[in-house]
Amino acid sequence: MKIDKFIIALLIVYPLIVKGQDGCKTRKPVNLDILAFNSNNTLTCDRFHHTLSPKITKLKRVQIEAALTLRDEFYKGEDFNKSKSTTFNVYSTFKIKYAFANNFDINLIFNELILYSGEEIEEYGGENPYSRYSLGTKYVFFRSNNYKNIVGLWGQLSFFKEDNHFILYPELKILFLKELFQKINVTFNIGGAFIAKNTISLIYAIELKILMTKKFELIVENYNDYIHLNSIGKPSNRFLLGCGTFIHEDFYMYLTYEKGIMNSDYLNYGKMDLGFAYIF
């Protein structure tokens, strides 16, 4: 009887012993500084007209980004003061990015107003009169080994056609990303655009991203546009809240809502962006 009990006990314990021995096998070391779907080490989607990440797209891969923007905005009245009436407009934006090196990429942007007060924009001479184009680049001049600190420089030339004349203006921003905690990082932008003589737009933006799960993140942003003089508009101070999700490593989607803080802002009724990024 004692032998029988011993055999039964051995049969019960043996699988546990084997499983325990499996834990002694050599395994790949785990890098605890990087999470699988952390926005610091996967594709980065630069949301249009918002905070830009200094991170470069994947080397020698084509990345496309697209967004649809819904804006319920006030008309610009005399001296660019906000009028009492609003219009509901829809914009579309498309970007192509390509990285020639680990610290350098280029991008081409197409931006159009496609619906104005719910009516489709009429083309003149086969071209949308509200089309805007930009050719830009991003350069990283510092990146820590664990990707927790990245500093970069972004610049672009924007151009559009007005009264049969091409208008061209440069934009330049310094970009800084800092990982505060393992699942929280913050990004700063400071820069501006030279629109015309005595007309300069100074921009400051701060974005906080919180990784809630391996694939889902929250986005909080404050965006300030200090416009010198009022030849193109009024200064703006806006707050944004949104979320993004990694469908898989090379496919990201986001939804954001933005609202002007100051009473003089054209976007006091809000603005919504729906966009995505995909790497081929």
C-alpha cells in the first residue's frame, strides 16, 4: 500500500517537476526599457497642424498618413475679429513620408477644403482653389540609446495659389520628446512660420501621451499660436483630447477633439480629426 501511495504521489508531482525544469532553459533577454507597442519604438503619426514627434519613420519604408477634419468655425469678420455666424467645413489632408537614413526623412503634404457649409467645393481650371501643398523634412540630432530622449528639427516650405500667384512661406520647429515614466511621454514643439514681411506666426505646443494598454493610448495637448500683427488672423490657444490605437505594428488610427480656449478663437464650437498612418 505504501508503494502504491508513493507511485500515485510521484505521478502527481512529476509534471510539476518537469515544468519547473523548463524554467531553467535559456531564454532571450528582456529589454525592460522598451514596451512592445510603446509609441517610442513603433511608427509615429504626426497629426496634421498639431504637435510633431521628433521620431523618424522606419528606414527605407514608405509611410502614408491621412486625416479628415470636421470644423464648425466662425467667420473671420472685420480686422479678423470673430463674427457671430459659423460655417461647417470639411478638410482632407494626405502625407507621404520616406526615411533615407535613421535620422532623416522627407515628407510631402496635400491639404484641401472639400466641403464648405456642407457644399462641395467647385474646381476652377481642374484645381481646387483651396488646395495647399508642403514639402518638408525632419532631422534627429540627438537620440538616447533607449529612445527615452529625442531631439529633432523639422522644417517645411508651404505654398498655395492665390489670384494666379504662388505664395510660398517657410516653417521651422524644434522638437523634443521625453519619456517621463514607462507608459507616459511628453513632446514639446517650439517654432514658427514666416508668412510675409512683418507677419510671423510663433507656435508652442505640448503633448502628453499615456499608454493605457499595449495598443491603446490617450492624447492630451495644448497648442498656442502667437501671431504677430493681425494680417492673417488672431492668436489662438487650444486644448485637445483624443485617443489612438495600434491596429498592428505598422497601422495606427486616432480620433481627437479640439476646442479654442479664448473667446476670440474661431474654433470655440470645436474641431474633430479622424486619421491614420500606415507603413508599407
